[in-house]
Amino acid sequence: MTDLIQSIFALYRERGDWFLGLLWDHFLLSGQAILLSGGIGLLLGVLIAQRPRLAPAVMGVCNVLYTIPAISLLGILIPFTGIGNETAVIALTLYGIMPMVRNTYVGLTTLDPDILEAAAGMGGTEAQTLARVKLPMAAGVILAGVRSMVVMTVSVAGIASFVGAGGLGVSIYRGITIYNPAMTAAGSILIAALAVLLDLALGRLEKHFKKRGS
């Protein structure tokens, strides 16, 4: 174990620029998927909260996508989108939609009905009530979904290298290929560190909005 740890730190010292480049690529790859998942998931969550009859169908499709193993989803997409970052972003986006849809739907459908009734009584339109009352009050729950989605996306992006995408998964894949445990562990540690840092930052933001909403 000591030898492995020493080898990992030696890799960071000797190939620091390479790992920093992979870390940046991983951040960009995950960021694209996070933005797409967040936007699509939020819109779908708002839609089914406003139109409850659509909820079972939308949630059913999202559940099915979420149960497909990430590596299988990447393989399914290869014949249609080829290999590279595009396939990885599409797969990560599809995989990350479920937490956003679920939390947005739950957040908007569990609000205090008295507050919503007061908003309607003041003459607010459906769009105004959604933008000025419902979404701000549900922000804490929605951010919990964002938090889960971000951590999951950053972690799962590690296997994107198996379809020719960039990121820290390159280090993991290369380490497995040449049987270099230190290189595999070095990439894994950086992925975990990035996920933890983003989780802590979003956790603080989530607490702030929950206090504000309450």
C-alpha cells in the first residue's frame, strides 16, 4: 500500500501537466452534460408538475433510462453517434435527467397549498406564480436533485474514455491497459476529489435556499 501511494504521488509530480489537462477535459465534459441534464430535467419537471397526467409516462421513461448501466448506454449510442465526446455527453445527459425531473416534480407538488392559494388570490397568473412563488420555494429540493446529478455525472464520466472521450477516465483506462495500478488510482482519486468539492459547494447552496424557502 505504501509503495502504491508513493507511486501515485510520483506520477503527480512527474506528469502534473498531463493530469491537469485531463482534469480540465473532465470538467468540461461533465459540465456540458450537467448543463443539458439540468435544463432538460428542470423543464420536464415543471411540465409534469403543471400537467400531472403526463407525470407517469415521463417518470416511467426517465426511470428506464436511469436503470440502464452507463457502459451499456454508451455502447448503445456508438452506432448512432460514433465514438468521442459527443457520445459521452449524450449518454451522461440522458443518465442525469432522472434526478432533476424527480426533484423538480416533488419540489413543485409538495408546496404549502395555503401559500399557493394566497398567490392566486392576489391575481397572479400561472406563469407568475410559477416564477415568483413555486420555483423559489422549491429551490432547495431542486438543488438537491442538481447535487445528486452533478456528483453522479462527474463520477460516471470516468468511463467515457472507453468510447474515445477525454477526461480523467483516460488515466484509468490507460492504467488498466498497461497494468499500472498507480495511474488508475491517480485518475480515480482526482475524479473523487472533484466530485466531493462540487458536492460540498452545492450542499452549502442547497442549505441556503432551504432556509430561504422555509
